[in-house]
Amino acid sequence: MIAKLKEVFDRAEKWPEEMQRELAEIANEIDREVAEGVYNPTAAELRAIEEAIAAVDRGEIATEAEVEAVFAKNRRA
């Protein structure tokens, strides 16, 4: 088990029971998908992917260099 996952599970032991149930449901869903060897994205996930691709096509996504330039400028300010 990767360290980050173990850390989450360790913290989850202190969560309210309802939140622990929700985490268990999510984990079980992922486990089923892994066992089946197929991931079926939700309609919302597909829309988000399509929107991201369209934004890239329109040139609306900043490059890593552009993002770094903005951060660098604001760090000096």
C-alpha cells in the first residue's frame, strides 16, 4: 500500500461513521472496476473531459511556462 493511502486510512479511523461508510463505498466501487478490468467514466466525467479538450483546442489552457511566469511575477510583488 502506498504511504499516502495508508495515511488517509489512518486518519479515516477518526472520521464519523457515515464518512467511513462513504469511503468504503468508493473503495468498493474502485475495487469492482479493477477486478473487471474496465473503468466506465460517469457522464459528468465525460463532460469534464470534453470541456477540457475543447478549452485546449481554443487555446484557453495556459502552458506550464505561462503559469510559472504568473507565479514568479506575483512572488516579486
